[in-house]
Amino acid sequence: MSKLEGLEQLLLSLWVGSMVGIGYIATPILFKTLDDRKLAGSLAGEMFYLVTIVGLVCGGILLMLRYKEQSVALFKQWRGWLLLLMLALVAMSMFVLQPMIAEVKALGIVEGSENAKKFGMLHGVSSVLYMITVISGLLLLFFGLRKP
């Protein structure tokens, strides 16, 4: 394995590992142990924000490294498209969904209200996109970023 391949593997592992650690380990523990759901949600939101930054940075660097080496040939294989999908989903989360969720929260969420329904829908969409990103990253970790 070359140093470049090692760096790529490290960046992808950091990105996917942080997503799994926060999304599927730390966040459920917060909601299970804290009595204050609003506090748990606030802490989870801060952690998800940081994971999103990690994703944008790692994903951006990975895409640049792979593109520099392969140019447009990167997108002639599924690995390149999957990496681009992951980065696009993270960007959509940060620049579209997170602001929409923050707007709904700012208006106040009362159980059974329209805002509560809107929050639930946005949270559901966000969760699905997060899961798709994690699964995509796990596939890239398993099969590798490079074609053997």
C-alpha cells in the first residue's frame, strides 16, 4: 500500500468511523441516559454538526486526491460515483436539511403540532440520508477506494 492509499484509507475510516460512533453509539446513549430530551437533542445536534464538517473535509480531500490521480476516469467506476454521492449527501444535510430543521426548532415544537410533524419528517429524511452515507462508506471501506 502506498502512502497515498494509506492516507485515503485513513480519511475514509475517520469519516465513516465518526459517523458510526456518533450516529449509532453516542446519540442513542444520550437519549437513553439523559432525562432531558431537549438537552440530548441539542448535544446530538452539535455532534452531528461536527461529523458533517469531518465529512465535508475528508470527502472533499478524498475526491480531490482521487480526481487528481484518475481525472474523469474516476467516474467510469462505481467507486467514484459512490464517493461523490457521499459528499453530496453530507453537503445536502449541512446546507439544506440542517437549516430547515433549525428553522422548525426556532418556531417551537409542541407535540402534535404542524411543526412537530414537519420536524419529524425532516428528521426522518436526515436519518435516511445519514444511513445511506454510512452504508456507502462501509462499502468503500470493504471493497476499497481503488479498483484492484
